[in-house]
Amino acid sequence: MNAKVKAFPDPHIKDMGGMTLRQYYAAVALPESIREMNAIESYDCMDAVQLAFTYADCMIKYEAEED
């Protein structure tokens, strides 16, 4: 699966609009990433964001392997 695939494509918009599936997965994973960073007492927001995108990339890779 391509990480640039849109999460909620709109066929009526030329560029399909909206966030990518990778961004959507990262947004969904972000609350858990923040909890994990708090648990290890790392309060750097970038650490949580990086972890959320790592989860997103894993989900995309998993889907690609399932196809």
C-alpha cells in the first residue's frame, strides 16, 4: 500500500483532498504514543509524534503484506 493513499478520498475533488492514510493512522495512534511517552517520563512532543508515525508505518506495511 502506498503511504500517500488518502484516508477519506473525495472523488469530486481533483486532488482527492484530505489527509493521507499514514497521517490518519498516526493521528489515531497519537494518544497511545503520548501515554507511552508519559509512562517513561519523556515529555518531548516530538518523541510521541515520531512513535505515532512509526505505528502508522507499521500498519501500512502490514496492510501491504496482506494484499
